[in-house]
Amino acid sequence: MAELDAVTGAFSFTGRYIAEELLARGRGVRALTRRPPDPAHPLADRVEAVPFVFDASLTERLTGVDTLYNTYWVRFERNETTFDRAVENTISLFRAAKSAGVRRVVHVSVAHADETSPFPYFRGKAATEEALRASGLSHAVVRPTLVYGPEDILVNNIAWALRHLPLFLVPGDGRYEVQPVSVWDTARICVQAGSRDEDVTLDAAGPERWAFLDFVNLIKSHVRGRAVVQTAPVVVAHTVGAFAGLALHDVIATRDELDATLAGLLASDETPLARDRFSEWLAEIGGDLGLAYRSQLERHFRGEARA
């Protein structure tokens, strides 16, 4: 009988590719999910889907699991969804894993997670890392930079804007760096870390890096975008983005996200572990990238996007 692993977010983005990597290696997968999977989802009949609820049932859901792969987090705060609540929920998940006898936890964090960060996203991630280290569980912390792939939101929507809008504003001088990592490499790094025994913290970053302005222009060239790409003061770029978000019934980028990008937090200080080259993926997929807009609110706050 195949060893059983658990994955949070297996029907979303990064978690899906972790689950697929595990299945390809002959592992069984239990998917902890907050909503019933779409029957048409590629993993719907390949994994065991169980409710992901932060209560006493969580220990039962994790019983019999060898390795837990956690991708649960929130991108920004909305209504009762807060970073503090996400930290509390993640700690509850780790406690349940320990009570259930899970051998190892692989926790997907973020590059530059830091408890002293001015950005609550990065402080929250650092708090979950510390909770995992203090739990006594065998663990790996994987810190991706900017994850791209078939269902990603950020790169797709940059391409969409370059295709459909007359102007694309790059906040600041555009010289801050971005170092994208593919979702396939991220999944591979996570699963390889899950097979180890020692406690490790690893960055997941791709082999290529660009100034953000060059990154945007690279995408524009491959999608044949019509937008004029122009640098602008951060406050102007954020204000324009906020109005665009209202028109699209979405949150395009928060001010914290823009400031973190300008601080270079989408690039790593470590030696790249990933192999896939963003430029090659873009050359292959560019004709299809950004044809349709992808809403963060529709994906993660279903039913609230037009509230």
C-alpha cells in the first residue's frame, strides 16, 4: 500500500502541483480542502478529499499521514480573513499534525519571511515558521519567490493588462529585481524536502532574474501587448491600480504588495535550486498567456467578489 501524504490547497495552485508530484512518485494523497472539489478538476478522482476545518476533526483528518505539505495562507486581509487568523490556523494545523503522529511537515512560506518585516504578510509567514520550528516536528520550510505556471494570477494578469490596456504603470524606477520560479520546480523542491529527515529551510527561486521593468517588457514582447509601459510614482501606480480593481471587482495589488516588490522581496539571496527558465516557458506559452483576466476574489473569496 502506498505511503499517504496530505496536501492543503491541492485543488488550488501550488498545492495541486505538489499533489501531482507525489502521485507521480507513487504516493497516496489526502487533500485537505475548504470547499468540495469541482468534479472536472484533474485531481478530483485521484486524491482523497476531506474537509479542511480548524477544529478537533483536523487531527483525525491527519491520522495515518506520513508527510503534510502545507500551502495554506492568505494573500491579503478581507473581512474576517486576517494574517493573525491565518497564523493561528496554521499553528492549529501543526498541533493537529503532531497529535496525529505525522512524521514530517513541509511548510510553504515565502522568500524573505522575517518577524521584523514592515509587511504583515512576511511577518505572518515568519511567525508560522517559528511555530513549526518550536513544535518538535521534523520539518522543511520552503520559501518561494514569485511562483508562475498555468493557473497563476500575477503573471497572467500582467500579460492581460499588457494585451488589453493602453498604459501599464510600473511603480517606482522599475530597477528592483524579480526572480520567478515555476510551480513545477516549487513542487519538486517541496517533495524532495519531504523525503529528507533533517530540518531545513530552503529558498525556491528560478535561475533567471530581471529588473521588474525588464520583466514586464519581456512579457509584453511575447504576448504582443499594446500597452505603453511607463514608470510612475508608487502612489500614482497604486491609485490607478485601485481604480482598475474597482472596475474589475478585484484586488489587483495592495500597497504593501507594491512596497514589498520595490524592496526586492521577489528575488532570493540564495543559490537557485530551480531549473526551469521563465524565458523558455514564456516563449512557449506566450500566445495564450493573459487572454482572460483571473480574479483573486473569485478564486479565494467566492461569492464576495461583487460584494
